[in-house]
Amino acid sequence: MPEIRYITRVQFDFGSLSLLPGELVAAGVTKPFVVTDAGLRAAGLLDRLIATLGALPHAVFDQTPGNPTEAAVMAATALYRQQACDGLIAFGGGSSIDCAKGVAIMATHPGRLVDYATIEGGSSKITARAAPLFAIPTTAGTGSEVARGSILIVADGRKLGFHSWHLVPRLAILDPELTLGLPAGLTAATGMDAIAHCVETYLAPAFNPPAEGIALDGLARGLAHIERAFKDGSDREARRQMMSASMQGAMAFQKGLGCVHSLSHALGGLPGRHLHHGTLNALLLPTVLRFNAPAVGSKMDRLAREIGAPSAAAVPQAFADLNAALCMPAGLDAIGVERSDFDGVISNALRDHCHATNPRLASAEDYRLMLEEAF
């Protein structure tokens, strides 16, 4: 039975980063632990965060990889404990936020990380002991700052979901100022991630009308502004609207996602490839839409109206055309996926937590055909 929640506190405005110190003090956090990545340190954004913290004691872990791993979670957890921190600041894209959620679990719970994975029955083991988390995104894509889930590559190579309402950040600070100047390629990939979230959660079969309304509104904002943000990284209104689309996609995807994500999670776990999640979602979306069309009824007509496509049948191609306009790769082969990967990808997709919430149940052969089409 679906549960409807909306969801956490959000401070959303240019300059809202300045609110962080007061929010930490109000929450009783005396020594926060910042989880970020080396790119944000090199770009100077981490310096802005640290300047905002002022005299507040803190520690920093800046080695989050592009696809966060159990190794990164455990290294950060060791430093969190060593520094005697009592709260987390996730600063960066979805990778940093998801890594911080892993730390929130492992800094306060016993056992192995994999014990808490959703498909291993671990969600109920994540308790209110989870370390308090404050999330500040610097991209507009995953929406993890308002979501209950984290996607992590565990030690055996699987890319797994970890889900609990105890992982929802206490506060999300959405400051579009932090996304100004984001490179065009990353703008496109993260923006298509947000758009894919809005589309997939709208089509998911669970009954949650508020989620569908939020998803459709987020989709409209994303479609209206992604090319503007892609072409001009300093477009403040486009950056604000894309950050909203990202937040809304994640607010809505508590309803469920589908085969775009079961496949992208499986592909994202391929060893040594470092495939970007948003890029994978963009490439897979047209193919999965074609597969799902017979199972979603009038929802595809509604999508056609929302995106200005002439018919429901034209919706998948409309998203393929958007990918082309954003200079996305032409197919999975262009980003290093090989047909020899398919068996392992299909096996992991069938076990992914998003597999069961797709509107049309996919078989192994269905997944193989989807991969071939997206190749």
C-alpha cells in the first residue's frame, strides 16, 4: 500500500546557503561532517561552504566518487567517528548526497552496509538513530536532497538502493547560485535525470495523485528551461527552474520508478566504466517509453499534451530529439557499454528495486530488447 509523504523542510532561494549555520545550531549539531567531492574543492565551491560555517568546528571528506561506493562510505564513516562529529552536511550532486546517506547509516548502525539494502530486506533496519543530515545540492538532477533513498555500489559490485524515511535530510537548502556556470554537458545529463524522474514516476502504477501532479509540473519546468540552462550557464531563471524540476522529480518518485532506473542502476554498476546516471537515464528513456506505451493507457496522451508532441506515439521520439538537442551520446555503445555486458546487466535489473514498480513487468528478454534498441 503506498504511503504519501511531502517530505521535509526546504529553503529555496538565491543566497539560501547563508541560512546553514543557524539551522545547524537550531538542530543541536555542534560539529558537522561535510561530505563532498574533489571537483567542488577544486572549483572553489567548498571554500564558499566553509566560509559560511565560520567558526563552527567541522570536518571534511572530499573523496566521493562519481558513482558512490561502499569503500567511500566506510572511509568517510571512519573519519566521521575519528573527528567525533554529530551531524552531516551533504554538499554536491547526487553522489555526495547519497554517500552522506550511507554514512548516516554506518556511523550509527552495526554490521555491514549491504545489510541495509532495500532488496536485502534492510529498510526496516534503518532507524531513527541515523545521523542527522542537511543536504545542499550543487547540481539539478537527482533530487536526493528531498528523497528517502540512496544508491550505492556495494563491495560485490552491485549498485543497490537503500531506502528509509530516516534517511530524508532534516533540511534541504536549494541555492540556485551554486549551479551557475555548471558545464553544459553536466547540465544536460543532470537535467535529463530530473526529467526522467518526473516521467517515470508519473507513469508508475501506484495510486498517488499528489505525486503525479508534482511530477507533471516538474516536467513542464524542466522541458521549458533545460535548453536555456544548457546554452547559457549563467541564466539565473533557467537554473532556478531546473533546480525546482529536480526537487519535484524526487518529491514525486516516492511513488515508484521503473525500467529506466532498473537498467541504469545495473549499467551504473559495471566495473571500471564510471557511467553517469543521468546520461544513462536519458539514453534509456525513449526505449522504455516505447515498451511501456501499451500498459499506461491515457497517461501517454497526457504526456503528449505536456511536451507538445502531436500524439502519444510521438512521445518517445520527442525525448530522443531532446537528447540530440542537448548533444547527448547517440547510444549506449557511445559511452562504453558492450553487448557482452548485457547478461549481467539484465540479471541485476531484474533484481533492482525499481523493476517491480514499472507499469509493465519486464522479462529478461524484454530487457535484452530494450538494451539492443538503446545500443
